[in-house]
Amino acid sequence: MNEKLAKIREEAIAQILAADAPEKLNEVRVKYLGKKGELTAVLKGMKDVSAEDRPKVGQLVNETRAAIEEILESTKTKMERALREEQLKAEVIDVTLPAKKEERGHRHPNTIALEEVERIFIGMGYEVIEGPEVEYDLYNFEKLNIPADHPAKDEQDTFYINKEIVLRTQTSPVQARIMEEGKLPIRMIAPGRVFRSDEVDATHSPSFHQIEGLVIDKHISFADLKGTLEVFAKELFGEETKTKFRPHHFPFTEPSAEMDVSCFKCGGKGCRFCKGSGWIEILGCGMVHPHVLEMCGIDPEEYTGFAFGVGLERIALLKYEIDDMRLLYENDVRFLKQF
Ligand SMILES: [Zn+2]
């Protein structure tokens, strides 16, 4: 029995010393001290030991058990300490390394341009109003004097959801909605996303942004329109900027005009930027058509007004001298970082 216990002790210690991980130690504990372990088996065999030898053998078993446990414990402690030290070494902070640069996002050129336009009009007492991007045909076309058979309706290449519902092709329906509410006078701009089934190229996109403006009050004349848009152009492109109005046609305004601004690059002498003309086309505008006022419940005998629409991308492209509209939508950080 003595020899057997000595052998168990020797084997157990050898395995403990050979263990290279806490799990291995646990395996040794189970193998020798566990319920089905070798030492327990010896205790179970005590019934074969003579009565007078039992206490002595029992003591020997306990001593062996204590010895194995002790060495198990001390080895475990040593192992854990070593592991912790290794971990600390691995986690050491090198204070001489350069710090990680904090990457901050910033506003998109479209947003910068929009905020600039909003600032100018809010300064003139305008409200900023938004409307739905999915719109009734009624508001997108009919109430703006574009009846079902009007050629402008084909021209616009609209995304139809069904016969009555479209993705708005312009932000003008917001004007019709506000006029219908009947709270006069009106002084508003309506910025927002619009949709047309255009192919993507340097100057077209199926989705872009417009800013629509509307003023309705008593005694509003074309002079008010010209004065307002002149202030807008000067604020946006500089005090030296001149404006020029060319007659045009829009179904919802009469008379209608397109406004050009003098080239802010060459001051009007003519350059590559303005294609030699000295002028840059910037927006469409006009006096609200009496029929539109009527359809929206406003008496055209009492009230008059003007409206204008400008492409947000057009402003961003001009302001930052970007020659391809696609750059605004690709969200390439290397491009966007420049603004
Ligand atoms: Zn020019």
C-alpha cells in the first residue's frame, strides 16, 4: 500500500509540474483527487485492509492527498501570476506613438449651399417650408396650370407611382399646398428633393434638389421680383454681381423670365467658365399665373405674386466650380473633404 501511494504521489507531482495551463492542472486534480480519482479508489479499497492497519493507511492517504493539493495550489498560483505578467507586458502603452487623429465629418456642399440660400431668404422675412416628395399629380401638375394634355407633362419625364401619384418633378406643389391653406400674405421658400427620369450624366440626375420661392400679397409687381432676386444674387455671388432677365415660358407664371447673373469669375468680360458670354443662367421666375391663384382659392383681382425656382446643385456646382454633378452624389470622401 505504501508503495502504491508513493507511486500515485510521484506521478501526480510529475504531471502537475509538466502542466502548462490551468486547465491541465484541473485535469490532474480530477484524475487523482476526483470522485473517480486514483486516490479515492485507494480509500474505497480500505475495506480489504486489516482493521489495525486502517488508521495508518488512512493517514498515509490523507498525507498524500494534502501533498498533491499543496503542490497543485502553489503551481496554480505561480501559473496565474505568470499569465498576468505576460498580459501586462502585452498591454503596455507606448506613450511615444503619435495619437490617432480624430476624424470629424462636415457638411455636404449641397447642404452648405442650401443653408446659404436659406440664410439669405430668412433675412428677407421668408419662411422655409417643406412638402412631400411623393405627390399627387393634381398638385404637381394640374394646380400649377399643367393640365393632363399639356406638352410640359411629357417633357418632364415623370416617375409615376400610378395615375394619380408621382414622385414630384418640382418643389412647386408645396406652393399650391400653402396657397390652398389661404393664410395670406405668403413669403416662403420650399427646398427639397425632386425626381425626373433622366439618365445620369455630368449635368443630369434622376434625383436632385430645387429651391422654390413664392410671394403672394397685395400690389406685388414684377419690380418686387426683380429687386428680390437681385439682392439674392448679390448676397450669393458678391456685391458686384449684375442680373439680367430674359423672357421665357412657364405654365404657372405669366409673364415668365429666366435670370442670368454676370459671371463672378471674369466679372462679365467672358471666360471659359461662362463660355465667353459673361453671363451665367441661374434661375427661372415669373408672376404667378392668375389661373393658378384661382385654382388655389386666391382672388387674382385682389392678390398678385411672384415665384422662382433654382436648382440647388446648380448653385453648389457654380459656387465651388465643380464641373460634374455626379461628384455631389458619389460621396467619395476625398472629394467631399475639400469643402
Ligand atoms: Zn466668365
